[in-house]
Amino acid sequence: MLLAVIQGAIHAAQSVHIRIPTNVMTWSDGKTIAAIFIFAATYLVIAIGKPPFYRLDRAGAALLGASLMAAWAS
């Protein structure tokens, strides 16, 4: 039974054709590079836990990263 469900899911996934737009994001765009930097820095601080010399914990890093992303997107 489980094998039939897995095979059905694989067949359904293979029958879907997704066209990825290529003109949406470019690496030369300054906003894209800044967004990737903000995301990576936030992820790094969350992974470390508490960066040295800063009074910022994981929750604060997540809040700061989300605020920066929201401000940068507008």
C-alpha cells in the first residue's frame, strides 16, 4: 500500500511541468545582494546563539533580520 502511494506521488511529481522565470532576480541587482546578506547574517547569528561583543540573542536576531528585510523590501 505504501509503495503504491509513493509511486503515485513520484508519478504526479514527474508529470508537473514548472517553468521558472529567469528574468525575476539577477545577481547584479543591489537589492538582491543586500537581501541575501541580511538573510545570511541573521542565519549566522541564530546559528551561533549569541555573537561576541553584542547584546543580541536568537529572538532579537530574528526580529532584527525580519525588520531589516521588511524595511528593505518596501
